[in-house]
Amino acid sequence: MQRESHIAERLAEEQKSISIAEFFEKNRQMLGFDSLQRCLITTVKEAVDNALDACEEAEILPNLAIEIKQSRSGSNLIVTIEDNGPGIIRDQIPMVFAKLLYGSRFHVLKQSRGQQGIGISASVLYAQLSTGKPARIISKIGHNEPAHYCELVIDTSTNEPEILEARKIDWDPPHGTRVELEIKASYVKGRRQSVLEYLRNTAIVNPHARLTLTDPDCERTVFERASDLPPERPKEIKPHPAGIELGTLIKMLRYTDRKRLSTFLKDSFVRIGAVTSAEICSRAQLKPESDPGKLTHEEMERLLHAFRSVKIGAPPTDCLSPISEDLIYKGVEKEYTVDFIATVKRPPAVYSGNPFLVEVAIAYGGDLPADGKAEILRFANRVPLLYQQGACAVTHAIERINWKYYGIAQPGGFPSGPCAILVHVASTNVPFTSESKNAIADVPEILDEIENAVRSAASRMRKYLGRQDVLSRRKEKENLIKRVLPRLATKVSEILDRDVPNIDPVVARIMGNLLVKRSVQRNESNGGFDVEIRIENHTAAAHSLKVHDFIPYEIASAEPEPRRAEVGDKFDYLWEVSLRSGGCARLVYRIEDSADALSLPEPLVEGVPGELVTGAKVLGY
């Protein structure tokens, strides 16, 4: 017994607390710092996330400059990220950049990129571990304020910042922050998992941001903003009772300062008012005036069951900052050349008391590769997820879908072909699988919402592909007719000794197309030429279209009057026409010219598929 007592005392003396910085110093791969290539992407990502969050909180349109260059020794990379955000006050600079688990968002229920206060501090930690070099920070909060320069490292034994140098300097920008880190890393081009692709994806879901990358070869790539409107700032909300767990509820009840259960319910949760609070108490068989801190474990379980049995309104959406279908469309259209884009935004849902919503876009055709797997673009709170695709709820939800039903091949259970699927999950608390925040956990509610959103977009893609198939068959039929009829018309004309007729009207009637026919006649009475563009609708449906006439002439006596724009040495005359099935429209005008003959190009049509038009070229469909 005496021997065992001494061993226990010695073991007790060896026990000591571990600093969070010291823990991640030995486990940096958990934060995404494993391969040299990934270390660079993670460093850029954390700095860009911080810069975008700061700009949005200050309602500033972000201008971010990212520069990556070789160090003087050539063995390291120097990463510099400069933003035009509100800046950071002098006393907060060391804490923001050199103290892990320090931040303002962990206890706040609203959407943000950073949540744990680890990101940029982890990049600083990796820099000092891999190269021994401090982080160099410049920050300025106003035009008339001085800029503060700091060199920082983290004391890993205490998780506290250590300031190596601090001084005021001259810096031109009116406000903003500049971060410079020297790290052991590798820059690669032309791969999905690269800094360039990370910034391209960031530009898609942050269309209000302008991002500029200068790589080690001094090549400059600019991702221009597609919107001049900053996203609406999300508002802080209280937890939603749907999906809240018993342990969380027990903690809330134990530490509340409210003395009445009804007051606790109204003040602690969103969407619970006086009526709903009374109904919950009734279902739980508890008195509204009960002291919440004195409830028994059984009473707490009844209260939790009452949350799930009472109909409670969906959480408010103002705690989230979705991208919106329109801006997702613009973002995808700006960075990809495709034939079709469908966007879907689901209504807000809840998991474990945390509101979330899912936005999806599916792009098809264009420059997307026809061979191989479909491209999956995963995002959480406007941040691209480049790694751990196979471990992510987004991938698992996509794999649950039968893509053959939507006209997409699915070898090996994964969609393939010229298709890109974008999924954005916005939440007050995204459930990542690890601290590196590269994959979303398989929460059943999130899986279901992603699957439903993707199915909705895929249904629209299926209709498009079906329509394209029909139009393709129509085009093949029209091409066949156009090969046969001209030969027939030529032979008949030779037999009858007449001119070969224009067969477009016949083709339009056979195919059930829109016929666009121009005629030009010399006006002998007053000189010049009379021009008529005749549009006949031989289809089975009504159509609205725009007719452009690009010609190098001024026109007169137009009926109806077109809109006019100068394009180089030509004029673009534009008419908007609506025709019911079987309808006809005439566009007439005069051209004053003394020439013996006038040769004009085919009119251009906009707003209808090319397969439905005979006698004109079709723009942008």
C-alpha cells in the first residue's frame, strides 16, 4: 500500500494542462496543414475568410489583393493578403492574429465564415513552425489615423501573443489590413486543388468581391465582381427549439437567471411567444410559473418532448446571408461557359436548434468536359471546400440520387458528363467533420435538404435536356429537307425553264417554324428601296422575339418604329415582336440610296431556339 501511494503522488505531479496552441503545434494536420500544397491553400483561405468577413460587417465592397512570391532563399513562399476592410485597432492586433480560440463569433448565432477563432492564428502558428519567421501585420482604421505595424509570434506554452516589434508607419490606403506570412509551402497551377481554383470558387459565391492574385511567376489574375451590392448583414438570433438536444436544454435551464418557466421560454428561444409558451407548458404538464432552475430531469425530458410536439414557426432568415439564386447564376455564368444553368434556394430548416438553408446550382454543357465525373463545387457560409470531398454530406446527398432519371450517366454511383453541381450550405453553425473545415457532417436534416434542392435543380435540367433532344431531332429533319427540296426545286425549275424559287417558306411550313423573310424592292417613283421583313409563326405556340437588323444605312418611314443603336460603322435596328400561332408581322422601312441594287444580310433573331427559326440567324439562346 505504501508503494502504491508514492506512485500515485508522482503521477499526480506529472499532470498539467495543455495549451491549445501547444496541442495544435503537434497536431497541425487537424487544421489543414499537412501537404505543402494544402498548407498554402489553407493559409490563403484563412486570411481571405477574415478579410471578407471584416468587409461585410463594415458593409464595404471587398477589394482583396493576394500575392505569393518566393523568399530570398528560394526555399519558402511569402504570402501577402491585403484588404480594404475597416482595419483592426492596435490593442486587438496581437489577439486576433496570435491567440487561438479568440474571436467574437463563437457564442453568436448568426452566419459567418469564421466561428472558432482558430483560422488566421493557425496560419501564424504554421509560419513560425515551418520557417521560424514572425507574422508581419499592418492595419489602419481610418484616413486620419496612423497605420500600426506589428511583428508577432505565438507563445505556444501559454497560447498568448508575443510582440517582437510594434511601431507606427506611413501606409497609403485609407483603411484596411495587410498580412504577410513566410511559410514552407508549394504553389501549383492547373489543378482543382490550387490557390487559383480556390479564388475562382470564392468569386462564384462572393459575387460582390473583387479578388486579385499575383502568383510566383508574376502572372496577375483578376476576378471582377459581378454585383455592386454587398450581402445583407445577418442578425444575431436565439436558438430555435426544434432539434435542440437534452444536454443543451439542461445547461440552459441550470444557468438561466429567469425565475418563471414561461419567461425563460420566451427569452431563450426564437419563435416562442406567450401563446406558444403556454402551449408548451401545457403539453409538458408544467406550470408556467415554475422555477426553470429547479426542474427535475424527468420534467426537462417532458419539456423537450413538448418542443417536438408543438408546432413552432420556422426560424427567421435574417440570421443567414444566402447568396440568392440570381447572384449564384451570375457567379456561375461569370466563371464558366455553359449552355444551361438552373438555381434553387430551399426554405430555412433547423438541425439541433441551428437554422440553415441550402442553395444549389446545376450547370450543363458548354466548355465543361464531356468525359469523366461531374464537377462538384461545395461551399459552406460562402467558403469553398476543396478537400475531403468523399467524406462530405454534399457528396453523399448527390450519390443518393438516381441521375439516370435526369438524363445523366451514373457509372459507379456518381454522376458524369458535362455537368457541374454547386451546393452552398448557409448556417449559424455549420457541422464540420474536423477543425480543418473541409467537409460537412452527415446530419440527416442537412442531407435531406441538399438532396431535395439538387433534385429540384436536376428536374429543370431534365426538361432542358429533353427539349434539346427534341430540337436536335427537328434540326436533323430540317437539314434533311433542305438537302432534298433544293434538288427537287432545281430539277423542276429546269424542266419549266423558270428561276429557282426560295424554298424557305415551304421549309418553315413543313417544319412548323418561324419564318423570317426579307424582301427588297426598288422604288421607281421616288428612288431608294422599300424593305420588308416578314415574320410568320407556323409553330403551335405563341412566341415573343426580338428582331435585329444590322445594316450600314440610315432608314426612314419605319413602321413600326425600331430602337436604334450605332455599332461601329453600322446601325442596329431592333424590333420586339409577339406572334400567336399562325400570326404574321410586317416590319417595313425605306433606304435612300441611288444604287441599282441593294444587298442586305439576313436579319438576326433573339429569344427563340435556333431550331425553330427559318430564314434568319439566332442570337444568344
